[in-house]
Amino acid sequence: MAQIHRDSGTEGTAPTVALTTLGCKVNLYETDRIRRGFERLGFRIVDSECEADVCVINTCSVTCTAEAKSRKMIHKLARRSPSAVLVVTGCDVEMARLVGRSFPEAALVVPNAAKLDVPLAVVERFPYLRPGPTSDPTDQPGAGAGRTRALVKVQDGCDMFCTYCSVPLTRGAVRSRPVDDIVAEVRQAAAEGRREIVVTGVLVGAYGRDLGPSAAGLADLITAICAVPGIARVRLSSIEPTQVTDRLLAVAASAPQFCAHLHLPLQSGSNAVLRAMNRPYTREQYSDLCARARRAIPDLGITTDILVGFPGETDQAHEETLALVREIGFARAHVFRYSKRPTTPAAMYPDHVSDVVRSQRAAQMAEAARQAQAAYVGQYLGRCMDVLVEPGAGHEGLSGYTPNYIRVRFQGPRSLIGRVVSVHLDVAEGDGALGHLVPEGAE
């Protein structure tokens, strides 16, 4: 590793930090906490594309592609900022440890479990970077300005042990945060002007299970978050189908703040493949859950994840998944090709599907998902829907999501950003709809 030093031209100024995130919403949340930690120590945050004194990359290893992207980004950062302190953390750190891989470009490698301590680790290891302390940036006027939602991680870890997945190996056992800590964070987000809370975690439906038999569960937590003043919306990022309880559906149906949207990972529509994956439900049970959820929650949008090309997946199994996608009518589906993960049971299974066939099946599944999404959006054209306003892409116009996760683009004054407004959905466009603003009282 090259000798790391501060350029003399930066003396007397706050050291800079660039942060890069790959992977899931949990990683995004954790990067945001790392950012706040650096700000509290007096560092200045710069865009991830800028040169910086410290470059932090929060990696992902859920698939071979994610792992390769992580390594490519590390190489890119090392070339772009050769004198920077390059810090690597995240799930690929744990995967590298498991398989005996290293990060030669990194000045500091931080385990997943300690990633929120990255700022302190940097100043302890490289004291010449230590700036003077500042006030907490969350207490500064305008902190978070222009941001409409906040990710809030409520738990970490997974014990599902799906045969294809390395997450239990890189994230560890289920660990839930106390309700009071979460509610305090939500109150802070509301004080910063955030209107929507996205409840996220590695296995959200397991929330509270490790805190004791009398501890609050996910339904109790959602109720507590919905009660925080200033929060207009509460959205679940993802929940396992077997962890959607009748009580959770009742809370979702009765709380006005709860977004009519559930992300329920399907993975496969073949019972044989689901068994081989160690997924604890059948296609029939999944379909029944979707029907019950839609009866309980009006206008519910159901999104999902689908894994194609699992070892032993036959043409018939693939067709069964296509049929279930068409039957359920997902609002959106993320399609992934099976990726062999070291140390997982599926990596040793026979009958691996060829790259060519996996690519073909992924394309077919993506097209079926696109058609389902278009049909879903089509149901809402001509209706007025509530939209939480965000800036449009490239600072042109406005955009935002309906409670049931339809992205809407429309024209209006930027003073509406952060407000919930009524928008008439006019025509389908891309992955959502184009609409026009409905004047207050005119709906």
C-alpha cells in the first residue's frame, strides 16, 4: 500500500470524505449513519465522484455481480484518489474473510458489525486527519433539506438460511433495536422535515423476536412510528411472506399513515424449487397471502423479488413462475439470475442452469414483470392519487410515489417538494405515469 499523506494544500481546512454505497436499503441507511458520524467529527462530505481525503465504500456481496461491482469500485476509488485513506466495509468484507480474499488497496478494512464506527476508526488510525469537533449536524437549521423520506433500520441479521443466500453469513443473527431508540430516530427525522419513514432491516418481520416474549413486535413498532407527529407516511421496505401476520395486516389497514404497499419476496413460483431453496411456503400459500392482503388493504400494491435459474430449475418450473407472476399482477418485480455464493448449500447442488438459459429466463421473466406492472398502473389512470413530492430528474418538473408505489411525474412549483399533494394520473410512462397537479379542493 502506498504511503498515505495529506496534501499541504488542504492544511487549515476540514478534511473531506466521499461515501459510496452498493446494495440494499440497509446499506444505504448505514452509510447515512456513517456520514453523520463524520460530520459530527468535523469532516466535510463531498460527492462520491469527487477526490477526497477519505473514501469509504460500503460493499455488497449478495450476488457475484454485486461482489464484482464492489471490487471494481474499490479499484476505481484507489486510482482516482491515490493519496486518500480508502476504507472498505460492508458485506463483501465478511465474504472475503470467509473465502480468504483481501483488499490490497484499502488502508482500513472494517467488519460489517463495526461499520458505524468507521469515523472513529479513521481518526484513531490516522490522527493527522482529526479535525476540530462540530455541533451535531442534525441540530443545524436546514439539515436534510430537500429530502422527503428517511430510511430507519429496525433490526439486523437473518436466520432464514435460504440455500442460495449468503446474508446470514455476512450479517449474523437477528438483532432488534429497542422501540424507544427507533421512535427517537423517527422524531429526529420528522424534525428534519422528513415526511415518509421507510422501515427497513435484513429480516424485518423478525423484529422483536430476540428481545424477549413480552417485547413489542413489528405491528407494535409500526403503530408507534405512525403516532409520531409530522410523519405522513410509513412504508415497509420488504417482509418475508411467512412473517405477514393478521395483526400486521389489521394495523396496515387501520393506520392512515401506512402506505398501501407490501414487498413480498416470491423467488419462485415452483413448489419444487421453493423446497430446494428452503423457502417455507408454497405457491398456493403465497397466492392466498396476496389475496388476503388485498382484501384487507384497499389499492394495495404488491412488489416482489424473483430468482431465476436456480440449480435444478426445469423449463416447467420456470413456466410455473411466469404463470404466477401473471396471476398475481405485481406492481413491480425485481428479477435476479441465480448466482453461486461460496459456502451456501445451493453452490454444491447438481444440475446448475447454464448462463445462456439463465439469461433467457431472466429476459422472459423481466418482460412478464413489465407487462404486469403496466397492467397494474393502467388500473389507476384517470384517478387522483396522493403523491409525496420530490424533485424531478435533472431538476425538471416534479415526481413522487403514490402510497401503493406508482411513480408519477408532473409539473408544479418546487415549493411543493416535501408535501403530499393530489395528482391526476393521465397516461402510463416508463415505469410509472405522467399526471397533472389537482388544485386543492378541486378533486
